[in-house]
Amino acid sequence: MPLSLRNCGLLLSAAVVFTRCANLKEVSSFAITSQQIMDRNKSATFGYYAYFHDSAYIYRYLPDHLRDVDCHCDIEKQADAHIASEYSLLSTYFGVLAKFADPRAAINFGPMGNPLPAGAYGHVSISAQEATLTARLATGLSVLVTTRYKEKKARLFIANYRDSVAPLITLLKIRADNLSGRIVNLQLQLERVTDSLISFAEHKEVKMPVLFVYEQKRKELDETLALYEQRTHELETMIAGGQLIVDNIDNLHSQPFKDKMKSVVNALVLNANVKF
């Protein structure tokens, strides 16, 4: 059974029910909050390009020439652009979910972009599965835009693309975990480099500039790591929220479902510090 059907069918199958239900406040709150989080994450400043740029001089901290620490990482920028496009697609998806949950909700269809083909982008790989998921989701969302939410077309979209969203969120979570691990390793290397430079400095006046630079970079990496750990938690919570909707597809107006969904939304709002 596909990953999204087994673990987190994540909402699209529920949209058929939404077309005949109005004012599903809890579902709408979940969708709008998730959309805000996706919008914030797509513009994150630290990605694979930033990581490999920092790695170039932290791992090669005693170069003979500046060219020895040059970061030829432009291709990683393409991978970052692809990931930002995925967040943009998911933002649009959650906007559509909000529309199904509340017919009065306005949807901002952001640029969907053109997903990169599968392949290696420097040190980052875009799998065939990931490229297929983004292409399917982009196509499906485009259908909804061009048909102005005609019910027949919406139902067809839901049937064809219900397996795209949950696996894509799962892949983004894996990427966030991956970068978190890389950042931790970068912190450890930064600490080793600083210890070495301070220990072997012949003049005490050299130690303070080294320590000052270390503290600045350590603080920056600490903040970045915290953001990525938060991102992982947010994505996990979104998957749980989607599964909750799927599990209660016939009981979306029940009080137990509403209470559980409120808890999910509260967790997202408190953790992500979004406006709602």
C-alpha cells in the first residue's frame, strides 16, 4: 500500500467531503496555519548552498590561497530553488484545502514553478520519485485553477493526486533531518578548529579575534539548527493533522474530532509562532 495511504493519506481524499460541507472551522484553521508555515519555510535563508559555502572554509581552515576555500556551489542553489518550489506547491495545496473547508476563504495561488528533473545537483540528489510527486501536484493544482473549482474536475483531481502531498511532506522532513545532522557536524568541526587555533597561537592577542569569530558563527549555527529542528516538528504535526482528518472523514463535525484538531492547530501555532 502506498506510503500516503498507509500512514498519512493527508487530506486530499477528504476534500470530496468538503465540497458538500460548509464551515469546517477546525479544518480551515489547520489548512491556513499550514499554508503560513509553508510560505515561511520556502524563503529560508540557510539551505544546501549556505551549508556547502560554510563547509568550504570550516573544513579547510588553513588554506594557502583564497581559491582553496572557494565554494563552487551554484548548482546547490538550483537544489534550494527546487525545494522552495515544493514548499510553494504545498502552500497552494493547503490554500485549496482551506477553500474546500470554507467556501468564503480566499486563496492566493503562488507561483508553482517548474520542478527540476531528477538527478544530482552538486551534493544534493533529486530522486525520480520526488520529481514525479512535484510534477503531479503542480499539474493537479493547475487543473483546479483553470477549471475554477468545478466539482467534477475537483473530484477527478483528488482521485488522481491524493498520493502526492503526504509523500512530498515526508521527503521534506527527511531533508530537514539531513540538514540538521550536517549542521551539527559543522558545529563540531568549528569547535575543533577553534580549539586548535587557540591552542597553537603563539601570541595571546591572536586568541581574542579567533574566539570572537567562533562565538559569532556558533550563535548563527545554533539559531539555524533550532529552525531546522522546528521545521521537522512542524512537518510531523502536519502529517498527523492530515491523518486525523482521513481517520475521521465521516465524523468531521463530531466534537472529539474538533477537539483533537484544535490541539493540532494549537501545536502548530505555538511552535511556529504564526499569525492566525
